[in-house]
Amino acid sequence: MNAPDNLPSEDIGTPVSVKIRERVLAARKRFHANDNIAEFIQPGEIDHLLDEVTEKMQTVLDSMVIDTENDHNTQDTARRVAKMYLKEVFKGRYTESPEVTEFPNAEHLNELMIVGPITVRSACSHHLCPVIGQIWIGVLPNEHTNVIGLSKYARLAEWIMGRPQIQEEAVVQLADLIQRKTQPDGLAIVMEASHFCMGWRGVKDMDSKMINSVMRGVFLKDANLRREFLALIPRKA
């Protein structure tokens, strides 16, 4: 594996993952599965991390006694899996938050707005099995609320969900992010998802789904508003 350019001589040969980990530890920050660590990754290091993960994934395949030299279907599997994790399904760990343009609430909108369903894809941090579902977001703005485009809610959801997660924590993280960016009087999020760690393994039940919600601000205090939001969500039976 090649070392990143312009490294001090003492750093050459040190795995990129070790350098990134040392920066996180020096900053006394968490690096749990659902944490974003983009600020600790220097330009060009993701590609070197891809090389490192590829090598380690190859050792996993070797330990599973899969003949990747003669099986044409798995000859490039280690690289494909490494790329999938780092640059696709877990991209939300390694990239900065998407650009979201915020506008002042010039018209002083103060009526309930609902965005959804937004299709989201994640993975459980227990088995790295897919979690696929939908999210609905309810916002009650005030005159000071920042307004963002509808597509931006989907981008923020994709960024948060693009990490190994448990559903309960993912919804809270998304609520915290939207709350910071928009500062509404009320925020409500409902997520409904199928978990492949139940359907693909374990009890092998693909019909069961998990539904959870986060309510903030007036949604906690106003039962009528909460009922209105939940009644307007066109969930499938």
C-alpha cells in the first residue's frame, strides 16, 4: 500500500487508519460507528484508506476459504466491498455535511409543513445488514426559522443514515441536525424501516417493521398538532 504524499519520513509505513484514529483521540472526540469523522481525514487519505480496507477485506475472504484467485465472481470482491463501505453505504461517516442553503422566513410562514416520505438506506451497527425505510419530517416554522429546500431534507437524511446505525439513534441525530439548521418552533420525525438483520438472518421475518418518532418543541406540548401530523402521514398498512 502506498503512503500518502508529503508525509514525514517517520509516518511512512503507518496505516492511514492509525493516523486518522490518532487525530480523533488527540481531539478527544468519539468515533463510534454512527459518528462523522470527516474533519480528521486529510485530502487524499480516503483513497489510501480504500487500499487498506481492500487488503483487510481480502484477508477476511481468505479466512472464509473463498478462492478469489480462481473464482472469477470474487476476484475483485474485496475492492468492491471496500469501495461500497467507504464511498457509498457508509459515506456519511467520511464526508462533510452536504451544502444546505438557508433562507430567512420572509413570509413569516407558521403553518405545519410535512416532507416525505423520504426513502432512506442505512445498516445496523450490530451485523452491518441493510436497514431500508421511509422518513416523514414535520416542521412548524416561526418568523425566525430558516427555510431550506425540500430536496435538502432528503440530502441531510441521506448523510445521517449513511453510517452503521441503530434506528432509534439515527432519528435523534437527524432531528438534532435539522433543529440546528432551521430553528423551528416544532419538529417531528417518524421513521418506519425494515431490518435485514431480522429478515435475512435471525428469525427471518421480513414482514416486521420498526417505527419510531422524535418530537421537539410544540409537538411535545400540543397534542392536537401532534395528532394532525400523524394523521397526515400516508403510511402503508
